[in-house]
Amino acid sequence: MRPLGSITGTYTRALDAKDRLMLPAKLQDDLGGECYLTMGIDRCLALYPESSWQVFTEKFAALPISQSRKMRPLFANAVKCRPDSQGRITVPARLKTYAGISKDVAIIGVHNRAEIWDAETWNASDEEMTPERMAQLMEDMDY
């Protein structure tokens, strides 16, 4: 298992007729082979490299059963992926429906994972980054 790096960047892609998504070469390198695709927050999909998924599942395993049952849908809908020779993964229909994805997607790096958004939804929600907003975000992080 590769050590965790930071996943960054924004990429636009389209699903093909068989619901396959071609991952950018840089993202494939960051993911390091096998990865896990599941429901994300804010109506998107989350794509975790194996190392991030392992950290996530270890935290899950430490939860009391009363809290862990809330996570069932996340695990029930997760799929293990390995990009094919052309760098594609298949997005299952139930995950497409969850994220409202039809064809065009935006893939964004979010430190330990990538998020896959319906492109129209992402573009509508993507706030303009201004120097003032960036300064506030850094202050919020005590940086």
C-alpha cells in the first residue's frame, strides 16, 4: 500500500455509454491502483485510494455498534475499483443516481480523496475564490 499523498486539482470528464469514467493520469497516479468509490457528502461521489480507505475503515471499526449502523449505506454502496488499461472505472447506476450524475462530471481533489460531481451541480455550487475568502479560510484553519 502506498503512503497517502495529497490529491489535488480539478478535471472535467464525461461518462461513456457504458457508464465508464476515464480518470486523468495524474489522478490515477495519486490513487495508486486499487481505490474505493462510494457516496460522498454534498451529493457527490467519493473516490478513496486504498490507503485512505484503510484509515477510514479503521475509524469505523472503532465506533460503537449504535453509531456504526448509521454507516451501513456508505459501505453497502461502496465498490472496489481498479482502472482498466485505458484508465477507466465503471460508475454503478445506484451511485450515479445518488450524485445526480448524467454524463458530464467534475472530478476534484480533496486532500485524501477525489470527489466526483455532476458537472452542472459543481459549476453551480463552486464559489468564486477571492483573496478575502482565501484569507478567511486560512484564518479559520488557524494557519
